[in-house]
Amino acid sequence: MWMVARTELRREATAQYHLERSGLKTYLPRFKEWRTKRVQPLFPNYIFVHNTTGLWWFIRTTIGVSKLLMRGTGPDTLPAKYIDDLRAKESDGLVQLRQLELQRGQRVCIVGSALNGVHAIFDGMTGKERCRILFEMLGQQVTATVDACYVREYAGP
């Protein structure tokens, strides 16, 4: 059974070390940030803890751990499938995130956000995983920035 522990600010590795010293198996997925090339936690301030004993209350007092995510009076659990899916996306110990491979001038579609369904032109990256797009509104070309997670290649009608 996997549980999710919230860690103290930027102390994921400390919590992982102490949890593993207690005999628990942990998983701290990491990725390489595309701009700075720094390795960072995929879920900042969270770590997954595998516990088969059923004893969980001591996890909350482990150095680096702030609390466990709870459901009622016990810890909320996470199916192993989710951890397996994350591990399947790893290469060299890092989760490989889908990178946008768009060229300037390429047609895109926005999925989600306030611009859901808008067809636009990709105009480049503005940093911190944000895309600059161009689209038409009220007869004028408008520039906007959108989180990269909302931008998809346009597949056509």
C-alpha cells in the first residue's frame, strides 16, 4: 500500500533518507528542469511511502515529514499502478516529461485554461514552460502566453 507524505519545504531527500532508515520503501520521482537543467522533485514537498505493515502513525513524526495525506482517521492510499506508471516513464532515474516539439509558426490548439478550444499559431517559448501564441480575436491578431501543458499540435478538422 502506497501512501503520500507531505514533506517540510525542500526536505524531500531528508524525509526519504529517514523513512528508508526506518525500513520503509520510498519513491521520490525527479525530473530535469528543461531550462536550468537542475534535477528537481516532480511533486515538490511530497514523497510516496510504501508500507506493508499497516503501522503508519510514526511516519508523521519522521524527520523531514510534515504530515500524511489522510482519509478520515487513516492514511489515504494510492494504487501501485500509479507508481508503476511513473516509474515506466523514467530513464536514468529521471521521469521523462513530454516535451513540446513545436516550430515557430506551427498551428496549435489550446486544451483547457480560459482559452480552451482556441486555434492559434505557436510563436515560441517565454520561459518557465510557457508558450507564446498568436490568435485572432475581434478581427485582430492577439498575443497571449499559455502554460505549455495546455498546448497541443493542431490535428486539423
